[in-house]
Amino acid sequence: MAEMADYFDTRLRRRAPGVYIEDVAPDQAAMFRTGVPVFVGFARQNGQADEKDEDTKFFRLTRWEQFAQRVGHAAPEGFLADAVRGFFENGGECCVVVPLWVSGDSQSSGVLQEQLRDVFRTDEDGRRGFLEDIEDTDLVCVPDIMMEGIGSDQDVVFDLQQQVLKYCEDLGDRFAILDVGPTTDIQLAIQHWRELLPPEGALYYPWIKNRTGKWIPPCGHIAGIYARTDAQVGVHKAPANEIVEGATDLAMRLTDEEQSRLNDVGVNCLRSFPGRGIRVWGARTLNGLPSWRYVNVRRLFLTLIRWIEHNMHDLVFEPNSPPLWERVRGRLGSYCNQLFERGALKGREPNEAFFVKCDAETNPPMVRETGQLICEIGLAPLTPAEFIIVRITQSAAGAAVTGPVGA
């Protein structure tokens, strides 16, 4: 109330007619939504829907029941509806569905493959189609890469998934959730990882059985878990050790030794533990760089990129001088400080957790003459305690326990 009184007191003192400038930065308090996936898959048009709906390229859904109302019916041999339902079952609040319409007659696998490729293909102008214009999404799931006629050809699966990863890499602010095929061969799962090169994604294994008794790839359920942990804690929390709601069984019960082999190459496993249900038991990306090893760390930086894109446009074409640099530092510093206060960064003090540098050193005359403004940001993200080590030492005085210690 005191702050509000001071504000109005200041405004009331401006009684003389004139122009008064107030520099109001964008609302820094609102952390925009994360955990919003784009689902791409095949659907048959709802017979009761207006024919013009066939030209609709995407639908925003906020609950599972809207799928039948707006999208229609997923192709029965595909997994689009199962993935979307799994997303909402696991705490997802909003998603975008991109249906690729198929007729009642069966279509060749070649035609289906081309439909998927067209969605992520770059045009002659370097644009990646209408998906690029769908705002407020940060995840990508394409469960129908695994449908009959496509998923049976490993070379086709690798090619399509790599195209999805390249799309995410080119946009620079989206993250792909991918599936290993329905195999029980650990070596094939490892080979699947080796075939995928772009880094902006994570790979999950094995398949799950849903409540209808159908075996499906887990990407939709995993996307819901991403959204759930984002809402409950934040994007900085690893989406792991979380129950997979709606999953009744796993296509393969992995041993610790088998998971160790998969974990080493970045394949995230789903495990079933007595009394604890089916859980996500891994949080690694496909990126081979140690700095980007964990899903939450990579997504934290991707979210920072999205925030900058949403909140810095009004500064374009401003005079590139110290006052502008100060405004840039203020906005970015405020956002990074919020991350620190939410527990997303290391350090006891803000200066140990992040830095924002935008000054004459990052913007010498040569840079300014090209119309550029350069700002350097450094974050110290928290990594998950993937291994908890408890040391037990036996001595004459008795057993001494030290830990747990994250390693």
C-alpha cells in the first residue's frame, strides 16, 4: 500500500500540463508458460465437422475431450490420440495438435512419410512452414513416426526423427521428445541413439501399455510429465523420478545393468519399482556435450531464449548507446534474478548464480556500426543428483554413515 501511495503521490505532483515520460518495462513477474507441446500425427476428419475444417492447420486444446470435438478421429493405426490423452493424464494443461488429414482409404507408407516430412521441411526462403508461426510452444512430439508402415523401417524412423531434431535446432527454442521403436533388444535401442545427431531432444524407452490395453510410444505421457514438473517446480527441475500416470505396463522390464548401458548413451528409461509404480528414470538429452547433458539444463537455456524473444522486441531501433545497454542489463538481470530466487541456479548470492554483461566492451564501435547490440549472459544451472552415494564405513566403534551425497 505504501508503494501505491508513493506512486499516486508522484503522479499528483505533475499538475502542470505537459508530456511526462515513464519507462515501463515488460512485466518481469510473469514467467510465461512452458511444457506446451506440438503434437503432429494423422487424423480422419470428423464426419459431423464442417468441410472447411479440413483447411485448419492446427488446434489448441486445454483438455482431452476437445480432441474428438475439434480434431476428429485419429488414424486407428496411429498414436496421435493416445499421445494427447497421455499428455493430459499426466498433468498437461495446454497443447497444440497438428493433424495430417488422411482419407478413409488406406494410404501408402510413402505418402504418409512425405506428409510428415512436409511439416518439418525447409522451404526455398529458409522458413520451416506454418509450425514456425505457432507461438507459445516449446516441445515437439511426433508419435506417428512409430505407426504401422513407417515405424517398421528403422532408416525411415531415423531420418524423420533427425528432421524433427533439426527443426528444433534451427528454431532454437524448442525441444523434441522422441521414442525408441517397439523393440526389446537393448543394442537396437543404443543404435537408435547413435543414429540421431542434432542435439535438441531426448529419447525415451521402452513402450508402455495404456489403460485401453494398447501398446504405445511414451512421448505424449512424457510431455505431460514435463508440463507437470514445470508447473509444480519450474523448468529447472529434471522431469524424472515421476510417476507415469495412465501406464499399466512396460514392454520391457529393464535391469540395472541394462539401464546403465542405456543411460551412458543418453537413452532415458522407464522403470517399474515395487510399490512405486512406473516412473521416468532418466533425464538426459541427446547432446554429447557435458554442459548440455541434462534435459532441465538445456530447457532452462531454451526458455531464456524464448523469454528474450518475447520481451526485448520493443528495444529494436533504439539508439545503441549506454542508456540502452543499461535498460537491457536491467531487464535481463531482473529475469535472471527471478530464476535465482526460484532455486533454478547455483550460488548463495545472485552474483554467484548469473551475470549479464552489456557495455562498451561487448559493443565496441565496430559492432555498433553494423547495427548490432551484443549482450553476454551466464547462468550457473543446477544439475540433478543423478547418483546418490551413501558411504558406510565399518570400524571398531561401529558403522559410520556419511551421505547421501549427489555425484
